[in-house]
Amino acid sequence: MGVGGGGGGEGGVVVFFLMIRRPPRSTLFPYTTLFRSSIASPRLAFATRRMQSCLRQLDIWTADTGFRFSSSKTEVVVFHRQRGLTEDPSPELFLKETKLKVVKEKKFLGLIFDSKLNWIPHIKSLKARGIKALCLLKIIVKNNSRTTSKLLMNIYRAIVRSKLDYGSQIYGTASISALRMLDTVHHQGLRLSLGAFRTSPVESLYVESGEPSLSDRRKSLQLQYYIRSKRQFPDRTIVRLDDDSVDPIYQARPSKPRSLGIRVRQYVRDLGLEIPPISRFSIGNVPPWDYPEFEVCMALSAMNKSDTNPEEYLQCFLEHKHIADIELYTDGSKDVNGVGAGFGSIDNRHRSRFLQRRLHSLSSVFAAELYAIRSVLMLARINQHRSIVIYSDSRSARSEDHTSELQ
């Protein structure tokens, strides 16, 4: 059973998170001005009592903080797959003495959740929006003869495929027959971008465009989400994809729709993937506005690597070298033999120390560069009262977003 509401301005999220306290005993998801509460139970009467208790606590909380939930925008959805019911369950829930409306579908964060969780209403809506977005691609193809297939493919990925990708990790658990409704949008977009005939086989479209089928792309996105979820601590995640406690239930009923956790674990076994240990994502105690200010010098990046020999690079580096008590150097590399990261330090007394680490073979060069920078930052913590300069040849690792994460 789920209760959801929405509305308000963009600034409401800031005020909400500043004022929110410990939520009631249910699963609460605040996101900007949207709010969802859900309770799972095999008995509707028990779930109704629990949800009503949660709503009473929300009433008390709103009275203490001054916030108010709109009863007209708050709706109830009962998720179930029971058969043989003469009518859908309609529990009576009240918010501020106002009876909440029970609906069969609810749109939340761009996804349409239906009471059966078969995702057919969302897939139909997604197909309609995808066909509408293809009209723009048709206009460009018809009115401009100078466009290339590469440009049209970029437009397709931006305005059509992005819509199909959003939330595909969740609605990808729908039945195969329901998901096939989206193949029409995908194939039509590829034909328009490549200028292919209607009779061209779809396998040829995949080869010419370099685009996989939607089913393969959904599997890829689901596996990526599964890997990213491993960065979170188990107590901080609502859905634990590694939980196999209910696998016997699905194995006893093969026709039952499988959950995302069962699917991704099956993909890992079928593909023979070896997932390496993944570092947990932790939130620092220092807020972003208290990060120390530092300077990033990109002077050497103005030189074209293909037109500059190593001696010239070295001379420019020595002329542009910054003065500091400690100099830290980082580098990462990858070849057929493996992936490695190297880092070292030189102080003003010309004392040097250089280390190297071998990383997992599945790691990328970017991951090796970040590992090297993180290692020298750990060394810099020991010398907090001395000036430090870090030299790195990875421009992507020095971007603002990754620098903030490293801080």
C-alpha cells in the first residue's frame, strides 16, 4: 500500500529537509516536493491500520512544524496481484479528517505505478511520448538534406532514447510482451537516422548504428545499477538486490514475474561476471560549503599533445612549476598486463617516496587516476599545515564534479 502527494515550489525541498525530523515508522521517500509512504503486508486490514497510524503521526508532525500536506493531491494505491476479486480493494484512510482518494495508478518521479505493477500503463505512455518525439526527427530529416547519420543518431539518443532509458531498471521487470511495445519506437528511430528502408532487418540496423536492442540495453542499465548499489551500505538501501531469501518462492512459480534482484543476479551468473570488491560510498563530516579553497592550474593542457615532444613538455613544466613544501605526483595506466596506479611525494628537503599499486583488471584508467589522487590526498592529511601541490595528467579526474567527490 502506498500513499503519495506532491506540489509546491522548487525552494520547498530546502525548507523541507531543514525542518524534517525522524519520520514515522514506515518507508518514507521525500524528494523535492513529492512525498511517498508505503507499507507492505499480506493483510489489507493490518496495512490500513499501520498506514493510518503513520498518517496520524504526519498530522502531529505538520502541526509542530507548520507544514501542510494537500489532501486533494494525496492519493492511495493498493498494490496486489490477487485474482477473483469482484472489486479492487478500497481502504478508508484519512488525512486531517479528509478521506483520501483511492486510485489504480499514480505517477511518481516520472513513472506510472499501477496497482498490479505490470507497468503496462507506463509503457503505453512511454511509447506515445516516444512516437511524439520522433516527429521532431522526421521534420529534421525531411527539411534538411545536409544532416548526416551520425548527427541524427545523436539527436535520437538525446530526445528519444533518453526517455526509454529513464526508469528502465524498474519497468524492465515487466513481461516480455509488454516491453516489445517499445521496440517499435526504437526501430523507427534507427530507420529515420540511418535512412534505411522499412524492409531492412532490425539486425542490420543494430550493426549500422552501433545501437543494441532495447532488451540488451535494459540488461546493461540494470547491471550498472546493481554495481552502483553495491557502493551503498546495506542499512542505507531500501531494496537489497543481493537478498535471496525469497528466491525459493520465485523458483516454485516460474511464471511469476521476477524482481529486479533475481534478474540481475541471474544476468551475472549467465555472463560469468566476476564483480571485484567495491569501495563503500561514505558521506564526509565536512559540508560542501566548508571545503577548503584551492587553485587548479590548467596551463599545460593548452599544449597539443600530438604536436609537442616530451622535452618541450618537460621544459614548460619546469618553467611553470609551482612552489610548495611538498610535491605530489600521480599517474594511472592500463595495458594488456593489467591496471596500475603510481604516486609519490618530494618535499623541500629533496626527500622522495614513490609507491605503486596493482588494481583489479576490470578497473579503468580513470579509476586508476582517481585511486592515485586519493592516495596522495591521504598522504596530504598527515601534513595539514604545509603547502602542497598535486601534479596529475588526467584532465577528467581534475574536473569540478570529481574534485568535489574527492574532497
